[in-house]
Amino acid sequence: MVAVTPEQVLEALKQVKDPEIGFDIVNLGLVYDVQVDGDQVKVDMTLTTPACMAGPIIAEEARLAIERLEGVRSAEVRLVWEPRWTEDRMSEELKLMRKWGMFR
């Protein structure tokens, strides 16, 4: 069996988009922690706001994206609220796009 790496998990999670903003959850800085233990993966992530109605859908899409990886038997995605998400967590590319007014 092929062991999955945290980097592979993050790459898979780049396929999961926040439907309200339209960018992936990794570049938005929503993924806080990835733990791989054999064929099991645990991810802690947050949302841009606790009031995000798409939260359960995003978490489920993240779980499914991880479980599609070779070498993963199961994945658990936990929504956490500490530390609170801020725009500082976004990738440099998204920060520049925001600065240039390409999204709000």
C-alpha cells in the first residue's frame, strides 16, 4: 500500500473550493492541520466565518477529496474556530489579487 503524505493531502484539497468566494480552501488558508496515520487522515480546517452556510458541504467535499487518494482508507475533517481565520492566512497570490480588487 502506498503511504500518502500531508503534501498530497493538501494538493487534493486544492480541488475543494469555497463556493461563496470561488477559491480553493488551501490557498484561502482554511486548512490548519493535516495528520496522516497510516491509511487514516485527519484534517482541521475552518471557514471564513462561522456563519458560513456552506460549511458542512465544504467539509464533506474535503473528506471525499482526501478519500479519493490512493493509500487513504478514511478521512476525518473537523471544523475548528480557533484560531479565527483572517485574510493574513491567504496565499500571497490571493493577497495580491485582493489588493488589485479582483475579489472582495
